[in-house]
Amino acid sequence: MKITLRIQLVALLLAVLAAPAAWLWCDPAAAQSYPVKPVRVVVAWPPGGSNDMAGRVVALKLSQVTGQSFFIDNRSGAAGTIGADVVAKSPPDGYTLLVHSTTHVGNPWLYKKLPYDTFKDFAPVALIASQPGVLVANPSFPAKTVKDLIALAKAKPKSINFGSSGNGSLPHLSMALIEQMADVDLVHIPYKGGGPAITALLSGETQVMVATLASAMAQIQAGRLRAIAATSGKRLKALPDVPTLAESGLPGYDMNAWMGILAPAATPKEIVDRLNGEITRVLQMPDVVQQLTAQGGEPWIMTPEQFAERMAEDYQKYGKLIKLTGATIE
């Protein structure tokens, strides 16, 4: 009996030593000393894009306020699913984080199978910023308001072309929601990215589209595109004179995309809360606000619980729109 008990005690000790991080980080006091080593921030999108730039702004500030390096690791491809899979399978110790966008909750509806569970395998940590969209038109297009657009579409169904950055993309779904709420029938022309879609709109190949503010702002300022309405629930700080779609005849319209930070699902709550607190502090710094705004984003502060609720709401909303459009990705 003594030998058996001794073996069991040794086995228990070895098990504890084999997973020190999980045991250590359950202690709230230990969470206060987090991080004690560099933190990898996996960005699920390529360098230079809005998610990458926002992630770098926040990571740099986190490095400064915590005294530990938060370094970017771009793992792009397959609409963010490659980077998400890396984080889903990483140790839940707070030292691997994910920067992703609203696409994260749309992917389960677009892909027949994912290598992870969008909700069960991740812990929402904090939002970084919104990715506001704006309904823009070629200046030669006669519609100057949402009501004009709806009237033209009703008078001549399927006579208006709208571009997007691809099937099932946020610009595509944003326009699909306009079609649904206004009960109009437009013609969708998907392109391989936001750049080609903007080019097609500038050339007159398409007449309207929903574009991210970051991709359209320069063209709006130059007068090469006309801003008709914002897709967010409130007016954009960068375009205060442009009404929202909700103000323009589609009450309740709100398609405000986000960029956020997630962790592996079993990351202790103490670590998640500590990260959320530090990110909240960073997002209130004037230089961070200025940098995010310059990139076409707006800082967006939420608790982990509020972020989880937002993810669940967007999952349902995007699911309905993706089913409506019939969009899929093999």
C-alpha cells in the first residue's frame, strides 16, 4: 500500500510540474505579474492591412506599458482561418494571442469545415477598433442619397451593379442587407479584393459599393467617389456630414465590423481580464486614437463579456445574410 501511495504521489507531482503555467496563472496574484516573457500576437491577415496595422499599434503600446515584448507574427491566408488555427492549438497561458476581424464569425457559415470551433476554442479578450464602412458611388451615378438609390432600384430592378471584395465578404454582406431591408434587387459583381473593386467603381464598371473607410477615404476626399451613407450605427468622426443608412431610410441598419484580440479558450480569466484592462488603457491614449483614426478605424472598448455577446450577435446576423446570398468558400 505504501509503495502504491508513493507512486501515486510521484505521478501527481510530475503532472503538476508538467503543466506549471496552468497552475501558476490561476493565481490572481500571479496574473498581476503577467507577462513575464514575450507574448506572440498572431495576426490572421497579411502585413500592411487594417488588422495588421491596428494590431501593431496596440502591440507596441502593450510592450511599453507592460515592459515585455508583444511581437507580431503574421499567419495569413484562407480568410484568417490559418492564423486562427495556430492560436486555437496554442497553450492557453496568455503568451499567444490572435488579432482577427468580424470575418472570424462569418467563416463558419462560408466554409464547409473548419479545423477549430469558432466559439469553443477561443476566449474573447478585447476589441481594438471598428472597421466602419461607407456606401460610395461613382460621381456620374444619379443617386445622391439612399432614398434615390432605392427609388432607382425599384424603378429598374437589376439595373444597378455593385462591387465587393469577394463572395461573402463584409462589403458583399453589407450590400445584401441593404437589398433585403429596402426590398430591391441589385447585381453583385465580386472582385479579388477591395482594391480591384474600388478600381471598377472608379471606372464606372459598377455604380455603387460598400467600402471600408480606410480604402475609400482618399478617393472621397479627392472627389472621385461620392459618400452616400455610413454603414455603422452612428456617424463617422471622419465624415460627420455623411448620414448613416439608419438615418437615411433604413431604420435599424448597422453593419459595423470590428478588429479584436482573442486567446486560446482555456486561458485563465485573470489573464484575460488583465489583458483587457491594459488594452482599454492603451486605446484611450491620444496617440493611439490618432493612429487608429488615421487608418480608418475608431477605437472600440468592450469588456470580454461584451465582446463575446457581440460575436454571438454578429454570428447570427452574418449567418442569415450568407444564407440569403448563397455564398460559400470551398
